[in-house]
Amino acid sequence: MALRPLHDRVIIKREAEETTSAGGIVLPGSAAEKPSRGEVIAVGHGKVLDNGNTAPMAVKVGDKVLFGKYSGTEVSSGDDKLIVMREDEIMAIIE
């Protein structure tokens, strides 16, 4: 199933979960913290403003981004777990 985000939404593939702690302890799946960074794999056309114009998106496909732990909505596409969120939920682009 292919997903194409609408308006100011983006689709992000979350980075792989950490399986070991900073001290080297192996974490079970339930204890591993979900990373709040990922790669943008699709972007919408932009937010439609009150005057009818469309604001361009600041992120693009391939950008590495930071987002809040509870941002967006998780969806499945094949074997991939993806997150759909509005562009304003993204906190930063990693350069």
C-alpha cells in the first residue's frame, strides 16, 4: 500500500529502536524507548492558508528530523511502521 500525505502532513520512517542501554544492558522490546527521530519519506503539498495560497513545506523527502515522543499517528505499510504527522509537529531538521 502506497501512502501519499495530504496538505501539510509528512510521513516519517522512525529510526530503529535502541536494543542496548548506554551501560551496555540488552533491553527487551517493551523496555526499548521509541526514538523520536526519523527520515521523511513523503511530504504533502503544503498548508492551505486563509487567503487560498499554499505555504511551501520546510521539510523534504530524505530529511532526518526530530519530533515529540507522542507526535503523529502510527500506521503500517507492508512491513514498515510509519508515522503520519503535521509538519508543525516536527521540532528540527538534523543537518
